[in-house]
Amino acid sequence: MNISSLDLSETSIQFLHNQGFKTLYPPQADCIKTGLLENNNLIVSTPTASGKTLVAIISALQHIENEGKIIYLSPLRALASEKYNDFKKLESLSKPNGSSIKVSISTGDFESNSEYLKNSDIIILTNEKFDSLQRHGIKWLSQVSLIVIDEIHLIGDSYRGPTLEMIIAKMLISEHSPQILGLSATINNIDEISDWIDAKSVISTWRPVALSEGVFCFGQIDFKDGNPPMNIDNSGEGTAIDIAIDMVKQNGQSIIFTETRKRASSLAKKIEKMMPLLLTQEQSDELSHLSTLLKKSDTSNDMNELLVKLLKHGVAFHHAGVSNQQRQVIETGFRERKIKIICATPTLAAGVNLPARRVVLSSYLRYDMKYGGMSPISVLDYKQMCGRAGRPQYDDKGETILIANNESEQDSLFDHYINGDVEDIESALGNEDSLRTHLLATISSSPFGISKPNILKLFNNTLYTLQNGNDELEFKVEDSLEFLLDENFIEKRNNKFLSTRFGKQTSLLYINPLTARDFRDAIKSSQKDINYSMGILQVIASSTDFGRLFSFRKSDESPYYSFIHKYQSQFFDIGRSDSEHRSTFRILAALNAWINEKKENDILNLVDIDPGDLYFATENTKWLLNAFYKLTVLFQIRHLLDPILLLQLRIEKGIKSELKEIISLDRVGRVLGRALFDSGFKTRESLYLASIDDISKTPHSLITPSFAKKIKEQLKDFESDDPNIR
């Protein structure tokens, strides 16, 4: 089907032509034939790289022409950024009224109503951000005519699924019903999902790049599609490495998916030693430049130094502990075909679009926190990894290789993963935490209260009810209502449920009721004249919302007891067991070191975490500290307010309390602030009174006369409390 035949304006057609689109892929044509441009709800299940983004763009163009507003939902911030860049190109077009199309993105700040978004035509949001806008009762949401839901199969995800499911359920019963376009690479029970959303389904196995799936066993790869077996040389360094190196010899790229972060870095280090003989001088020069970029882009730490070394030889690792700056350099280098092999944990498969000619699964086992041990990955996860195999415009086929230890295991891998069906998507809304969270959000979003029948009307429109029946749902709702009543999140008046101030604030802060309950109990139990800094951090780290924690190791035993002994007086008693305290120890130790100005690399080595983990810990702590503060204000516990504000500053800047004043100056961070303080400039007043020459004598290379001048300029309107200073 030609782009020119689409029911779009000439301007839109020309735009698509300018972007290089002349004809549609078969799955894209199927979407048009199924009613994409006729306002039909669609669920599209087609392989990665089959052109689902273009389907969304075509639909968005039509809605823009009809003066509509579009929301694109993404499960991850990284994916949201990718889609923002895709849709940003539409800003070169004009709307029917002559004004330019405006594209915006918002992926965080759940407490904000983000009023500025109302003036945008295409808005890229995470699922959670959209949910928070619904909770705020944003009026302009009624203007939305199209909602695109990327990775809609994640409805079945225990963490993200319930939020997405409730978003859809609310849309299904709203007076205003936008067109829904759900996108996924893998949905087995698509008919069930389509029935729920009242959508038509588009299913295709077509790929722009053919996929060969195979299993390695005893020196060779056997393929599903009947291609001749492929022999792999044995280097003695490991099968996954040999298979990846084999592709480099063919001038292709490989991704190795492995079980853990340590395994990813270990494989990368082994590969790096083998790469110099496989690279041309031109490739080595390009990689040297890439490694220099990485060295300049990130703070100095052991991981960065290792990645710099690996990049020089075309190798990298990629996992949740990698920093944002490191990730950007690695992903760009791989897209530009400079990096030849990435060793990654499965987070890459669910993240950004980063294809390679060959994908190798070093193991089909992964650590499962739910079971506390290794377990086989799902067929869905395997298919997601397959989606990374094959790069359009560069490869005529992609390959996905599993590794077996014997013929029996080889047969099992063929049967289960390669020839097996993807698991059905099952609702995760029945989870107690999820249900009470979204139940509270529903009640809080009803300013005049909501009756139980109307609550059930909403929840009866969920996938959970479709799959499990009304009776089970009603029982779970009743149980959650009891919890929310008992903990004073809601109250009942005239057969209607209304949120209390506490419940409303909890919902708008976008925190779990269990987190809010623990925060409230800690706040109300606090006493004057006690330093609760570490206790507040402990409550935050042990909260339901904090997320990533690290196992307690035998080597942590002694420092743990020293830590407990030192800060015992600051801890709140919120009913945590010793094992729960232990699970938070490494995060708390990292945060404590951070606010006591330890160097980043020293912190990482102290508790054995990665740069991305430290960033995650500080960002999550900032978010939850804000919630803790807002609840403290709500309950009017005034003696905690200033200490919390100081702790917020210390977490944000990574400083001791004594730097709080001079750190407020622009371009003065924890390092320069410490250098100035130790040179005697302990206050803004002392800097105000000092000369440029005096300040520039501070023993730090960045504190130059020009820097000192900028500090002085910031203080030109300084007013001292001392009447003798003018």
C-alpha cells in the first residue's frame, strides 16, 4: 500500500515522504484496512521493527488534522524519550488553524498537575504520569482524541500492569472515549484483550528482517528454519563469547543477554582481550574517540574506568547499575555500529530499541526475587530478546541463539522457547497493594464521594474482572475498603466513600497507602530535640515505594552492628524485623556516606553498588522525602519541618549540614563548596566581604579569578544581619 493512498492531507503525505516513507509494510497496511483511520480501537501485535511507531504517527496526523489531541503512553522513561524524538519531527507541520504542532514530554513529578501540557497537541507520558494526571482531575484530558499505548502487554506485569489497567478501565467508562491504539510485539491472548477494550486486532509475524532461531550444542548451532548447522570455534573463553565473536568476524554486532550484572561485566572483560586482532585501525580510532567521550561525560569511578577501557576495543556492558551518561554513550556507540558487542541483563530487552544481527542468551535462567533463586525466563521474555535480533537497512537476517549443555536440553529449548507459545497476559490488579492504591485514587478523585456500586462499576470494567469474575473482585474491594477506613485514608458518609485529607494527599503524592501509613506513624511518634535524620532515611528506604535494595552479605555483619549502634537513637519504631532492617543497610550506608561528602567512587566501593544504583537511591529518596515533608505539614508536626528541609538539601547536594549556606550559590556543588568552606569561606557573608583575589586563592583548579568574580556578582545584593556591614 502506498503512503499516497492514505486518507490524509497532502501536507501530511508530503511530510511522510520527506521522512523516507513511500510504501507501508504489510502489518502497517493491515492496520489501515482494519480501521486505523476510521476511529476504531486497535490492538496491534507485530514483531519489533515492523513499523508500529509509523502506525502511531499516521493515526496522530489524522487526529491533528481533525483538531484532536494525542497522548502516547510509554512504560519506561527511556522509551518515552525515544518516542518524543520520533514525534518531535511533526513540529515542522501546521495545524488546520495555521499554528504549529507542539510536542511535549512529561515522565515524572507526579505531584504536579503539569498544567503547561494543555497547550500541547502530542504529549508523551509514562503510564504513571498519566495516572497522576487522572488523579488530579485534569480538565483538558477530555480533549484527548487518541491514546497510543506502547508495550500494552505489560498489563500483565506485576509492577507496572495495574496502573495501566486502571488507566484503560477509567477510559472505558468515561463519557469521553478516545480512540485506543495498543501496540505490542507479543500478545498470545489478543482476542481477550481486544474484547476487553472493544478493539479490533491486527496480528502479524512479518518482520523487515528475517529471524533465525537456533540452539548451540556440542560445537554447532542448529536452526529452526532448516538452515545448515553452523560450526563455532572454541576459544576456551566460553560458548556465549565464541558465538558473539563469530559475528564480529562477519562484520556484524552481537548482544549477549546474561543472568547478572557481574556476569555481564565479566563476559565483557574476557571479550575485550580478544578484540584488538579483529578491529581495523579506522575502527580503533573511532572507538578511542568514543571512550574519550565517556571519560569526559561521567564522574570518575571504577565502573567508568572499566567501560572506558572496554570501549577502546568495541565492547561494553549494559544494566540497571550503569549511569545515564554511560548508557547514552554506549547506546549511541552501538547504534553507530562502533561498539561490536554488548553484554547486558534482560533490562535492555524491555528498554530502548537497540538491535543487533545476533542475540545470544548465555543462560535461560534468571534470578527471581519472588522465589529467592534462579528460575527459567518466560517465553514472553525470550521473544522480547528475539525482537533485538536483526537491524533493518543493515542486516538481511537476525539470529537468536540459546545455549544447551546436552542434546536433551537442546530439544527442550526448541520445544519450550523457539516453538512454544507466549504466556497469556493475566491481570495483576488482584495484588493487595495495587488494589488498595488504585481504590484510594478512585475515591480521592471523586470530590463529592463515590458509592460502592459505582466503585464496582469501574472495577468491573477491568481485565481482572473479565478473567476472574465479579465475586472475587467484590471480595477484594471490600477488604481494601476496610483497610483504607481503618487507617483513616477514607471515611463513609451517606453511603458514599470520601477521602480524608490524609487520603487525598497520599493519592496526589503518588505513594502507596502502606508507605503513607508508615510515614504518618513515624511523624506522629517523633519527639522534639531528637535528630531523626537517619531514622527518616531508614523509614524511606524500608517503604513499599522505595524499590531497589541489596542483599545482606556476611561481610556486612560487623559494619551493620556498628551502624545500628551509632544511629539507634534516630530510628523510628515502625514494626520492622531485623531482616527488614538488614535489607536496607547497604542503601542506608550509601546515603549516609553521600550526605557526609564521601567521594562517589569510595561510596560505590564501600557498599558494592554501581553508579546507577546511587543515582536511583538519591532520586527515590528525594521523591519520598518530599512526600514525608508534605505529610509532616499536613499533621502539623512543626519540630520536624526544618530538619526535613535540611535533609532534603543534603540528599540533593550530597553535603554535610555546615555547607548549607554557601551551597545555594550557582555553580557551587559539594566539591567546590567544601574547598571554599575549608579555606575559611563558611558563609555567604564571608564571601561577600572577601575580595576576588582572596576567593581565587582557594586551593582548587576550578576556583579561578573569573569563577570568583561570578560568585561576587551573585552576592552584590547581599544584606547582612550585621548593621555594621553595608
